[in-house]
Amino acid sequence: MIYIKDTTEYKVKFYKDIKTNQSPALKYIKGLREKEEAKVLKYIEFLRTQKGYLGEPYSKHIEGKIRELRVDFGRNKHRIFYFIFIKKTIVLLHAFLKKTAKTPISEIKKAQENCQSVLKNPKIYE
């Protein structure tokens, strides 16, 4: 049996709202304190090198294609919703600070809407 090593790197892209021209996930990350931002970016890089799939406690399936990257920093629980898109692209959809035991449905809905927007306009993210 011959194994061919997959040398294609995965890419990370931020969902950008067409109307506002802003990325909710990037805006959230840039608003963090320096050490928290550094840890979140380190986890995003780890996600990329692992081809978008990390087990718990780093990542968790939410529903459909959507997963969440889980970055805890002290009492702050940062969550970043993402999905894996065509051509080995990880699209970061939405981010928030989790304050409750269960992920709020309103946050999941935002990620779902952003995901649908990407799927309707795939050429933007290729």
C-alpha cells in the first residue's frame, strides 16, 4: 500500500458580513486583552494545523457543520464558532464570551446565519 502525504495546508479565514464589511470573530478577538488574544490566536493556529478537528476540551460539535473552538482563560470562557469549508478552509463565523453553563441559542443562531451567508456566497471564501 502506498501512502501519499497530504502537503496541502489548511487556511483560516474570517467570515465577513457583506453589509457591514466587518468580521464579528476578528472584531471580538482584537477586543481582547493582549494575553487572551495571544492564547486565542495560538488555539486558532493549533486548529489549523490539526485540519479543523480537535477533540474536547478544545473543540466541540454544535450542530450541522458548526463546531466551537473553546478557549478558557481564567474565568473567561471564549467561544469561536467555525466550520470547515471547501478547499481546506476553516471559516471563523462568530465569537463570544460564554457566561452561562449552556451555550445561548441566540449565539448559535448568529453562527448559523453567518454559515448560511458563506454557503450562499462561496466564491468570497475560496
